[in-house]
Amino acid sequence: MMKLLTLSLLFLFTACVTTPQPDRMKRDVANYTLPKLPKDGYAIVYMVRPANLGAMIKFNVFVDNKEAEIGYTKGKEYLYFYLPVGKHQIFSKASNWATMDVDAKEREIIFVEQKPKSGFPLPSNSLLRVVEYEGKYWVKHLKLGKIIKKQK
């Protein structure tokens, strides 16, 4: 019980994320090149988790089914993965399953934010598509999470 209470308090005290103003983000990424770019026949998805809320809790990422794990993020991390052109579902697992439908276009760059929400005893999450400058800003300033499924 004490461990659960400690985790809950840690979760609450590490919840804040400061999002800079859009103009600042745009200036910061004006000449920034993403670490990976899309390939022929594929889009690339950057999953960002800028919030520190529940920082030590893994949010697992899956594509098209709840068994094909791509990787996971913790607070202040991102990961990336390629999607073949077409319709897909992206899942994020915390204490709940968050889902987003995506229609991937060839060479498209898609930015998705994992938004943690307070929950007891563990955080839940939702997925939100973010604009390019914001997605690039977070990729530039976050650490790479754990990629489990290596892609060619």
C-alpha cells in the first residue's frame, strides 16, 4: 500500500509540462531536420510524450492490433515508426487503451502526442494529432524512447 501511495504522489508532483508559445517553437525548429524521414511507400509517425506526468510509467505503442508492439515511451520521450500507405489504427496502452485512426499518405510525416491524464493508481492516456512545428519541437527536445520492433 505504501508503494502505491508513493507512486501516486510521485505521479502528481511530476505532472507539469510547459509548452512554449507557437512563435518560439517555429523559430526553434526553422532549420531542424528530423532524425528519420519517410520512405517511398511509407509514412512516418513520431509519437511524442512531452509531459512528465507519470514519467516512470511506460505507455506502450501498438499498430493495427494490440499485440504488435512498436515500443514505449516514458515521460519526456518520443519514438518513431513507419506505416505503409493506407488506413491504420495506432494504440497507446497506459491504464487504458487510447486509439487513433490514421490514413497514411506516402512520405507523410505524422506527429501524435500521448497525453497522460491523472488516474488511480496509474495514469491513463489519450492520443492527439499535433501540428508539424510542435511535433518537430518535441522531437528535438525529447529523448528517444524504447523501440522494440525494428523496421527496415
